[in-house]
Amino acid sequence: MTVELTPSPIRLKATDAPNQPPKTPELEELYRGFERELLVPLWTEIGDLMPMTPQSKAQPHVWRWGSMLPLAERSGDLVPVGRGGERRAIALANPGLGGRPFATPTLWAAIQYLRPGEVAPEHRHTQNAFRFVIEGEGVWTVVNGDPIAMRRGDFLPQAGWNWHGHHNIATEPMAWLDGLDIPFVHATDTAFFEFGPEEVTTKATPERSYSERLWAHPGLLPVSQPRPLTASPIGAYRWEHTDAALREQLLLEDEGQPGVAEPGHAVVRYSNPATGDDVLATIRAEFHRLRPGTKTAVRREVGSSVYQVFEGRGAVQVGDKEWNVERGDLVVVPSWQPVSFGADSGLDLFRFSDTPVFERLHQDRVEVDGRLVQVAGRRVDEENAL
């Protein structure tokens, strides 16, 4: 009986580096044995496997809306939407991730573009997703038969394994930001996908979706609905509500009342009305508003995030990189990279992150202006900071 050996991708080399065993012929022979049996000793890998701080392969980067949108428009001329390709979605590819269509190791972000009269067919997948509209209106998304209008400033979450498709009833094309946890699901080998009808199940265009009529009443939960819910049942968080909440925070600051996250910096988090938790199990979504002249504290945290400028101009610094940004620009912040924003004439920012994943795993950690403020789900102060 012939035993076929699996070709080994492992290559071990004895070195005279500090904290390594003495380089001898016997050690080299041991390493060849490890290679044949597909074994890797920890002492050769500990620096990569257990770094002193997170060392993400993702890099800070900015994508310019003014450059992306013309490419999306051109793809509308050349690339049809339909079964197979499914979506005319163009993903951000982080320069540190080897050409993969991933903004970070856990987050996927893309521009989706739909021309007048087009239909993106229905499907479902285990990946959690959302749509955030940077400009335009006229596209309707249909989630499990619920028709939901998409308008500028709206945030539309959609938990995994829900049927969804889109159709454009307007006379103009429309582009928006798609965010998903595709890289996380891909890395954990948990992805499922299923085709649905080629047409959306309804082309009704009600002013308010079924989910909004049932759930979107502040502080009021429908008793008829089962709870708890692992993701938000609201199909759309409308811009007028987000805008009003941010405006009121800054007005309270003017009146000397608490409300802002820091001076000149209002923040709201989109939440699940049934639980108060994040809208999606793996994605946190927020909206930030900075007064003119405001500069935020320097913040870094475990996990990665993507920001999109909704309105205004300003500057962002991520690690040792700094850019001026304006409407539509997208900025990626890798894990444990310090980030701060400065507003020129005011700055509105949409942000999404993978924070819920790490909070549930008790691997979260937050630092503000060099001071550790949160570790593994608990707040810490300067005296007992780890």
C-alpha cells in the first residue's frame, strides 16, 4: 500500500534570533519533521500570532466619491443588472488586503448603482446588510414583501436571510452605500445564499413601509409582536428623525444641558427598538455631527470601521495619514488605529463598524486621547487601567 504524502506548505528555518533555540543540525532535522507532518511550533510564530497590540493588514485609506461615482455611472452603461451578477455593486478594496473586495478584514462596503426602470432581483443570504443613501431618491427596496422607499440620508438595515430586491421607479439613476459583514462570514465559513424571484414581489410605493407603521414610534412597542428580536424590525431609519436628534443635542449643549458626546460633537446610534441593542448582530451604525471648528478626541478601538461624509468639509487623521474630505468620501479605519476628525464649516458623518462582534466576544477595548476607557465590556478609570 502506497501512502501519499500531502505536499507541505510549511517552511521553517532555524535562526540565531533572540528568544529562539540554538541553531543546530539537529534543530534543522526537527523542523523538517514538523514540515512533513504539517506542524508549526509556537516559538517560531508567537510574534505574529500574539502581537503586543493588534496589527491589522488593512491600511487606512480614503476613497473619493467624485472619482467613484463616474465609474459607477459608466458601469451602468456597460454592465446589466440581473440573475447571476445580481447587483451592480462596486466594492472598496483595501490596499493592504491583497486585492480582496474587502474594506477591512470584517467589513464590506460598496457603491450600488441602479438605473431608471431597472430591477435588482430578489435573493437572500446569511450576511447582514444595510443601505445608506448619500444622494437621490426613487429606488425602492422590498424586504420580505415590505416595500420601503430609499431617500437621501435614510439608513436601511436588513438582517441576514431575509428576501430582498430593489427597483428604480424614477427617471434618474441612484447610487448608495452598501455595507455587509461579508468578510466576517467568509472567514468563519458560515455563508449561505439563495436565489429568489427575478422580479421583486411587489412594486407598491406606500409613503411608509409596513415595518415603519408598526415599529417606528418612539418608545412604543407593538404588544402583538414576539420579542426579543436579534435585529431591528424597522426597515428604514428616516433622515428627518436622525437630523432632528442631532440638532437637538447641539441645542441642548447651547443651553448648558448634557447631550453631546463631547464639545461640539453630537452622535446618535441606530438601535433595535425591541431590545435597545445594535440594529444588526454584527454591525454597529452611527451618525456624527460636528460643529464648525470642532476637533474630536483621538479615539482608537478594537475592530474596524468605515465613515462616509454625508455633508460638509473637514479633515480626518487615521494613524499617521491625514486627508481633507468632503461629501461622499469614504474613509476606512483599521483595528486599533487612532482616528480623529476636524470640521471646517461643519461635518456630518455616517459610520459603521464591527464593534458588536468584539463586544459579544469580550474582546472590545477603547482608548480616548491615550487613556484606556473600556476593556472587555467594562469601563475603567485611570487608576485601574490595565
